Amino acid sequence: MTVIDAHTHVLTEAMIAAIARDVPALAPRLTRVSDDAALLEILDVKQNPFPRAAWDLERRFADMAAQRVDLHVVCNIPHTFLYEADTGAAAAVSEIQNEAIGALCRQHPDRFLGLATAAMQDPAGAAATLERAVTQHGLRGLHLGSNIAGRNLDDPALDAVWEVLDRHALLVLVHPHKVVAAERMRGYYLTNLIGNPLETTIAAASLVFGGVIERHPNIRFLLSHAGGFVPFQAGRFRHGWKVRQEPRARLKGDPVESLGRLLYDSITHAPGALRFLLDEVGPERILFGTDYPFDMGTTRGVGEIEEAIPDSAARAAILSGNARRLLGTPVAA
């Protein structure tokens, strides 16, 4: 069985150099703080520590072996969504990253599959970027922030992007970004501990109640971090649709249909939570993911799946089969 990690991030030294050369205003800056990490700065955003494995492929390969993972689905780091930046500059950074990720997948076809990024503040341009990423670079889907400069994912302006994704039947990894109510979560790392799952929940609710999933049935939306609060609150969503008018404003059918098309990665950090997710959505809608190489991911994801899920068929689907079905086989060298 080929174990596939469907949620990993990359920012290679080649990407950094190309962005610095072509779009210096948005260039990531790395300041080494140890042998294993650096301080990352992009505009006013800082990430410390930023793990070496994000840019060091040999470290990544060693970690994959240690973690019993055969193939990474790689996408950009959320810091380089750049939805708030100048549109032209952000689009140029997206093109650089897509080309580099595509090249990485061609160079190591048995180790990587890639997802694209796009400057979503310009939906028409993002649609064109995505089309190129798929047809020219062989990427298998889109890595998408949970909001676009404060706009939710039900924004009608995004229809051009949904049309491309639906036509190609692509996967969309929805990742939290620029969390809501950050001023109330400054302490205790709550912007991540609470803000990230809350962002994912808002994004999912916007896709469901905004009718995006209903109108574009071929898009496969994969929610980061086990869907945030969605699995636990899906019943509340369904109840609200039955008893209130507001949730019916743009959703024609029962939300259970759209909710039933959402996919989830396996990052829960608790075996009971993973088993709850499995009971709620079934093994066919969960993809193994680790959020590699960030510290809020997991380094023993395969072991966590093995310990939490006794059924071998369910484990095989989560660790390998679902990703193969949704993303296809690796690109040829």
C-alpha cells in the first residue's frame, strides 16, 4: 500500500529565489535560528519557527521514511496566498509556485502530487492561473484560503474559479487563513487553536449554505484539520435549515446533500475525535493528512490511524485509496 499524505506544504529554496528575482516586494525572507528552523517573514507576517523541512527536500525525504509516508501531496504555505497583496504581484508569485511545484512532481513522480495556488482577489485571473496549473504543470487541484481578504467563499465573484474546478473535477484543499476575531485571540496561540478550526467551519458553511457545492457537484472540497467544528455541528446546520428561513436564502436543497460531499483530512490529535469523524462521515470521506512540516501537524499520523481505526479496509481507504481515487496516479517522469 502506498501511503499518501494529502495535506503537506512546501516552500523550496528555488521558489524563494525565483520570487526574490521576479517579485522582490513579496519575497519570503529566511533568517536561520537553528539547524532545523528559520524565522520566515513575508510582508508583515512572521512564522517562527519555520521548519527546515519546508525548503530542504533531503530532510523531507528522511522524515517521510521515518513517518512511513510514501507520497506527499504538496501545496504552497498559507503565508503565500497573498490575497491582500497587489493583484499583479500576487498572481506572479502564484505562477512561480505552480511552475515549481509542477517541476517538483515531475522530478520525483513517485514522491509528489501537487496542488495549485492562485491570486483569488482577481477571480478571472485566478481561473486562468488554475487552468494553466492543471493543463501545463499537471497539478491536481487548488489550495484555497478560507476567506479572500475577508470575503467568504460564497462570494458570487468566485464563480469563474468554481467553473474551472468543476469542469476539471478537481480537489480543493480549504485551509484556514487570516482568522476572524484575531484581536480576541491574541494570547495562548488561540488564533491557531481556536481560530483555525473556526475559519475552516465558516468556510465550509459558506460553501454549503451559499449553494457553491450544490451548483458545482464535481468539485471535491477537502477541509483541513478534520473540518474544524463541522463534524460536531453538522446536525445544528441541518436543524437550522429546517426551522429558519435565513439558511435557505441561497441553498435550494437539504444541506445534508452538500454536507455529504465534504471531505476531511485526518488531523484531530485525539483518537476519540478521529473515531467520531469516522462514525459521522464514513471512511470514504477521510484522507490521511499531517500538515507537514508545521508543528501543529502530526509526526506520527500513520500510527494514529492504526491505533484509532481497527478496521483494515477503513485504514487502507484513509491512508491510500481515497487519495488515489480523488487525485489519480503520480505524473510520469
